[in-house]
Amino acid sequence: MNEHRELSRRALLQSIATAASVGAIAGYRAAANLLPPQSQVPGHERSLPTFTGPAPNPYWNSVGPVVQYPQKLPLVLLTDRPIQLETPRHYFETAFTPNEAFYVRWHLDEIPNAVDLSAWRLSLEGSVERPLKFSMSDLTRKFKPVTIAAVNQCSGNSRSRLQPRVPGGQWGDGAMGNAKWTGASLRELLESAKIKKEALAVQFQGLDKGKGPEGHGSYEFLKSLDLKDSVLDDSIVAYAMNDEPLPMLNGFPVRLVVPGYFATYWVKSLSWIRVLDKTDENFWMKTAYRVPDTPRGNTNPEDVKGGKVRTVPIGRMPVRSFIVTPNGEKKLVAQLRVIIRGIAFSGYSSVNKLEVSVDDAKSWTSAQLGEDYGPYSFRTWSMAWTPQHPGRYVLAARATDGKGNVQPDEATWNPGGYLWNRVEREEVVVGRAS
């Protein structure tokens, strides 16, 4: 990213300590007690039903109640144990998602609601010559801060679009966000511990816990990456998010940032880094978050039932784009210009082309791209359109990234509900000018 800059470490440490204190005081209560006044909720979000299905969810967001947790604006609730909160559509009008509106997804129900930084340490252990423990001061003072803009997207974003439906959180399109992350280089941390020659992978664990048996996926959340994976060169242990301390619900005090990869690897409240000398066989790698080893991770229920599907761990995010406005809520006016706006991104490279259709993907026109904040960031786009006649129009957006990956207009299906990136549409109504 072009916006590298030196942060004031002293100011950052003070703000982190303040955030920890706020978290300890606020705590986290049941979501049912935190419903915001209806006047704070946009009209189209207040009127959604409580469930859609078995057909695809026709709405941009999922359809849970709107709730407000500490350090957060009103967000859409999927579940409260573990906490899953979706970002409403209107927060995606800009390239960077506000921290207070950033979506939340935890895997286990016992999550930290306060962290004592005087006692907290990030342990680096396992197949290394020098096991180390880093304090927050170590991370901010001993390592050069690295800043990168990167999209964090849940692997199951848009799961409610799949047909037939699959188990899991029925996310709409708002299980994603883009931020400017600042932290210490993961490679530098690993090098400081002197990795042994026989090491194969690096495993990550946060402070969240579950009530299941020890050693099982219901007890602890563990993810790992191959030491030869080039993504480690770009990965950081982030202590700042949009130049502020991370919200508790987004992984305070530090979280792993793995640019271009789905959020399952972005371990929150990161507290253990373990270098492994054998393949990681834990549930969250061997069983969960795996996709068919096929183009686009696509398969069908019959092949899954027949045991014919070979799977691999999920990895990079496919190219995607979204229409943010107009959102279909208000009627447009014939012969009156409107600006169609949205965002696009890819886990492989910057988006370098965005096309818009106003006739349900029958023809395409190039849109204007916004500033390029780096290969893993949201990129805004816009196109002026003047509808000439009253009627119903179906808008669509299609992105292409720098590696030549073009967003497809075909659905995908797999039992995890992952990798959805079909061209998105928005129907609008155009009325007569009077």
C-alpha cells in the first residue's frame, strides 16, 4: 500500500491501554438487551422478515434483528453464541469500513471481554531455537510497523445465496470489511525465534475457548499455514485497525492479518504462535473450512453423498464486486442521472476493471475505478447512468483483477457454503418524470 507511515508508538500504546480498560468496564451482555431504538435503523432494514428460505435470500444482508454491542454501531445479528454480526449495506459506500461497523465472527462462545496488557503475552514456541514471549510494548517498539490495506471476508459470506441451502450462518453480503492494518511482520517475528530446519507449518491460537472436550474443535480454535506459503511474507500481527486499537470484538489486543486469504486464518486475540514439525491434524484444518478441489470449489450434493469429493483447505478469496447504491429502496426518475456505486476486490491482485450492466448482464459498460489502495483492498467504482424510460431494470456489476480473473455469472455450490462470487444484481424501478 502507498500509505505506509510511522505511527506514534507512545500514543498508540496509550490508546490500546484505554481500549482495554473500556472493554473491562463494558463487558458483553446478551444481544437481546441491546436492541437499538428503531429510529436508528434504516427503514429497509427494519422491515425485513425473520427468515428466508428454502429459496435464496433475496436481500443484500441477512435477516436477523439489528443489535448493538459495546464498541459497535447497530449491526445485523446472526447468532449470539458464538457472536456473529453482519455489517449493513450502507457502510460499504467508501473503501474503508469503520471499525464500529466492521462485521464480527467468532467460532467459540467464550471470548475475551477484557485483556490485561500488563500480563498478556504473545508466545512464539514449538520447533524454534529460541522460544519467545512478546509484550505489546515489544511488538510496537522492537519491530518496524508495517501497514497494509486488506479485506477481511468470512469464508461463508453470501452463504444464504446457495441452492440448495447448506448449514452454517446464513450470511447476506455483509460478512466482510476493509481496513488499514498496522502491526509487526510475521516473518520478522518468526525469524527472531530461529525456526528449526525440520519445521513445516506455523499454527495460530487466540484467547477464545469452547465448552467441548480438550483437544477437540469445540474446545479451541486453531489454524495453520505452510511455512513455504508466500502469504506469510505479507502477513502481520496487527495491533492497529484504521489507525486505532482493535475493537474487542475484532480481536483486541492483536490479530493475525493474512492478506488475500479468507478470514478463517485471521486469528483474533492472537496469543500463541506455534511452529510445527508435522502436518496440522486439528479439526479446524483437517475437517473444517475445506473446499472441493475443483474449479471454483464447485460440486453437487450427489457427489458429496457418494464420497467422491476430494477437499483442500480454503485459501485465497475469488474476485468479487458489489452494487451499494442505488439499493432498490427508492424509485428512480426517467431522464434523471443517477450514479451507480460499489466496491470490488480480489484475493489475488488489485481489481483493474469493473463493468456495469443495466440490462441484466446482456451488455456491459466500463465503470470508473476509485483509488487503488493496494492489491488486497476494496476498490470503489462508479458509473453515471441516465435511464431513458420508466420500467424495471436489473443492474449488475462484474470485476476483473490484475491476474485476469473475471467474476463469473454462474452459481457455485459446496457443502460448506464457501467461495460464492457470482455476479451480483440489483433491481430498480424507474418512474416517469412529472
